[in-house]
Amino acid sequence: MGEFKINQYTKSGELFQRAVKVIPGGVYGHLGPSEGCAIPISAYPIFADRAQGAYFWDVDGNRFVDYMCAYGPNILGYNDPDVDAAAAAQLKRGNCTTVPGDVLVPFAELLVDTVEMADWAFFAKNGGDVTSFAVMIARQATQRKKILMLKGSYHGVAPWTQKYGYGGIIYEDVCNNLYCKFNDIEDFKRVVEENKGEIACFITTPYHHPIFEDNALPNENWYKEVRKICDENGIVLIFDDIRCGFRLDVKGSDYHYGVKADLECFCKALANGYNVSALCGIQALKGYATDVYYTGSYWMSAEPFAAGIACIKKMREMEIHKALKAKGEKLQSGLKEVAASNGFDLIISGEPAMWFMRLNNDYTTMVHQEWVAECVKRGVFFTSHHNHFINAALSDEDIQFTLDVADEAYKAVRKNRPDFH
Ligand SMILES: Cc1ncc(COP(=O)(O)O)c(C=O)c1O
């Protein structure tokens, strides 16, 4: 018997049986067991009961140190008291009203003051709302059709972001998409030359964080060259900062990597889980943004704006990206050591605040999946295919707990895999 309790998920299972009867897929999308790659499914919770700080508890009462952070929104810690108080106060005044709450303006002012490249800000709900808006603005500004993006990147679920052959996608949805390789400037140049005068925008994540693959940071000249080629060819440079935003630098991930984007998309960490996304842009594109008709029933909700103001102020004051980096480095060096002490070579890539893990020589990822499942069963929530996230509430004790669980989990895997190295 190991030191840690092994979770049971009876209530999650019962609730999922009810869910599949009335909801397509039971739980759809990346929070569901299928897209979330919960393998084996028996190791994972399906429904949460509550959350606080660095943890969530499932409906069976199991606690998890949560390294997925709701896939990004949890940056300060769940239920941050300052953000929640600002949201509650605004909710009392009004939320979804006929004309927007006055809090819209200071929120935009604060974002413009915080994000280095921003001359203006526009708000919506999800990340995909603002990546699509950014592409529409670029098309309006350039009067061109084509969209250049990285192979393997994710920009949401709007039809243009998907692939031909996926459910519900027709050829015309994606026929203007072009793809290039990250960090390969010759490939970038080739695509631009082959489509001279036809490319509206290059939309890119700040660094490359595909699923199931090592994540890659930009090499030294990548953005210098990309910016130059975009300028020479009238291509709008869009940073999709939805996942990295505020975790690398509160001034924007373009600033972090020493480049200035023309449009920058934010969502996840913007309001610590309150429902708002933002597009920031440069002055030269402001008029084109006005030309595009774009809105939604809840896009002017005042409660998330108040939460966003409190969240940004707090992130700025504490220089959150520095804390996240330090916590990430401590955790990741510990995980590598624990793996090595059990004879496993853990490969870590990406930024410390948002790292990706895999095992060396594990070509089918089966061994890594087994380890992740053993961790989850003991109360440390990792995934086997996606980058993870650090939040500011994560304590040294949480990191030590994680390392102890990771050690026991590697030992459990080793029992069944005596020859794997
Ligand atoms: C880089 C990136 N872009 C866009 C999106 C889409 O955001 P949303 O799911 O809020 O529409 C995501 C979501 O994970 C993302 O990580």
C-alpha cells in the first residue's frame, strides 16, 4: 500500500450516465473525458463540486492540486477574494443592461495602459470570438482573403479554425487557410512568396504549444524576421495570446518575445475565470475594427468587466509572471528528479508557467498516460497530451505534495513496466 489514498469516482460516474442521456457526448469539448484524453477513464473525475485556490474538489469529495487551471482561466487562484468582491459589487449595481455599464470604459483604459502594443480594446466572451474578429479586421484592412497560421496551432472552433474533413466543416470554410512551420523562416517566406499580395494576416500563438508534441519557444530571429516580412508585404500580425496571456508578461506575450503585434487576442486569464475576452489593437486598425459588425447578447455584461479590472490590477501589482515562472521552475526540476530517481527520463518543454511533459522513448505515450493516471488517482491533476498551467495560489507545500505523489505514481508504473527506460 502506498502513502496516498486512491480516489473513487462513484458519483461522477452516476452523473455522467445521466449526462449522456440529455447532453451530446455527456460532457463535450476539452473539459469532457474524450477530448480531455482522460485515459483510462476510470482514473479521472468528471464533475467538480467546488474549487478554492490551487485546488478543486470533485463530486465524490476528492481534492486535486489542479495543474490545468480550467485550461487557463485560473491564474490568481480559484475564488480570489479581490476579484470576487469586485464582481459581487458590480453584480449588485447591474450586469446585463440595455446600455453598457460604465465599468466598460475603465476596463478598456486599464487594458490599454497594461498591454504594451494596445491603443484600443474590444470585449467579447470566448477566445474564439476575438480570434475570428481579428481575422475579420485584417481582411477588412487588407481586402485580402487568405489567413496564414502555424501547422498544429489552435485558435478556437469557428469553421475557419478547423480542418477539411472534420464534422460540419465544408471546403469553403477552410479554402483560404495557409499553414507554415514554427521557427522556420524559409518556410514562412516561401508561403508568403507563393501567395504574394493575397495574405491578410499571420495569426500565431506566442510560442508553439500544440497538443501531443513538445512545445517550442521562438528562436532568436523568428519574430524579427516575421515582423519584417509582414511589414514588407502588408500582412497583419495577430498574436493569439489567449492561452499564454498574462502568464509570460502582463504587458503581453509579444512584448515578452521582443516584437509588437498589430492585434492581440486575450481571454482565459483576463478575469480569473469570469467570462470575458478581449481584442487589443494598434491605432492604424481602429477604424477597420469599427467597420466590422460584431457583438453578442452578453458581450457587455458588466460583472466580468469589474472582475477583469481587479484581476489585471492584482496581476500587475504582484508581477505575477515572475511568481509563476519561479513556481513552475521549482516544480518542473523536482518532477525531472523524481522521474530520474525511478529510472524515467521526463522531457519538459514550453515556458515554466505553461509547460508540457512527455517521457523519452515512450513512442505511443502509453507509459506517460499510465503515470498521469496514477497521479490523478492520488489527487494531482495533470493531462497526458496538453500543456499545463501554474497559478499564483500554488504553494511550496502543494509542490512538495505533487512531487511525493509523482514519486509514488512512478513506482506504481515501474511495477508493471520493469524494462522501460
Ligand atoms: C491559443 C488559443 N486560441 C484560441 C482558443 C479558443 O478560446 P475559446 O475556447 O475561449 O473560444 C484557445 C482555447 O483553448 C487557445 O488556447
